[in-house]
Amino acid sequence: MLFHVTWQFGDRSEEGTKRALAAFAVWEPPAGAEFQGFYGTADGNGGVAIIEADSAATLARTIAPWTPWLEFTSTAILPVEEASAISGEGIAFRDSVG
């Protein structure tokens, strides 16, 4: 599954920032999670990632180490072709019931 994950820093203190950067320097994503894109925002307030994970549990394991410092939002995403086809299926169903 693909997930669009955004985060904002909850702890902007110097101590919190140092601790988070030290943890990030040695962290690796868990098995089953692969980052397709990984970006920080230019204003320094957060970031965004596209993460392919084999399950929602794997996504939870990916973000769990960071919850003291970051506030996350995650949304399952689909390729636009697949999302458009599913929207078309929804329209076809609604049309079939009058």
C-alpha cells in the first residue's frame, strides 16, 4: 500500500531537535517499508513522504519512533489511473439505481 504521510514538529525546542536528529542519524525504516519520496518543508515546520508499506501496522512501526517530536497525518493513496477508474465504478453504480 502507498501512504502519503505528512508531519509537523511538535517539539521545536533545541533539546528536542538535537535528540530527534541523533535518533534519525541511526534510524532505518522497518522491514516492509520503503520510502518512495522523503522531503522536508522549506519553512522547516515539517515534511512529507510517500511510503510503500506492506500493511498499516508497518506504517505504524515506521512512525512510532518519532511521536515524541512529530505529529503525523497519513492517508492511503492510489495511482491516479486506479483512483479514476474506481470513481467511474462509483458513478456507474449510482447511475444504475436511478
